[in-house]
Amino acid sequence: MIFSDEEIYKAVKHYLPTVNEYVKSHGGSIKLLGVKDGTVYIELTGTCHGCSMSLMTTKMVVQKNLREFIDPELNVTNVDGTPENKLPQEYYIDETDAIELNKSKQDKLIDTIKNFF
């Protein structure tokens, strides 16, 4: 692929709201997690998280549209908790998005802990 991970990340971030319209119509959303070696890592959230059709949504909607917008060789992986679809240890993410993602994880952890008290 002729684009850097940073260029792909920025392009995906730009086009993601358009691609997200289909997922939103089903009660879900797409969260951009990062890019590594031309593979875009996303997380389907809301009603799409854990849905039996999430693989089809990832490949036939998200990947298909992003390939049309950005590059025909682009791959998209939904990080869904399975060993074959995990986020690599090192990947590109915009610094501002990384801070926001970490805050979101911290908020979820705090909410979980609150349930024990």
C-alpha cells in the first residue's frame, strides 16, 4: 500500500461518519481504534457489538466503503475479543484520540468498580 498508517488513519477518520450511517441505522456505531500496516482496526459498538452479523457488517459495509473512498487494498478488522481479531500491541492512533480512548476506558472501569460498593 502506498499510504502511511498516519495517512490512512486520517482518511478513515474523515470518511467514517459517512460509513457509520448504515451502522447507526441498526442502533450501533463504529469506533476507530488504530491502523497498522494498512489494516484499520475498529470496534462495533451499541447493538452491533457481538451481533452475529458483525463480520458481514465489517467486511461488506465498512471495509467495502472505505476501500472505495481510500484504497482498494485496505483491510478492516473488527476488534471483537476473539484471538484472531485483536488489536496489535503497536499501531498508529492520533494522540488526541488516544487520550480520549484512554479516558473512556477509565470511565468504564470506574463504573464497573462502583457496582461493587
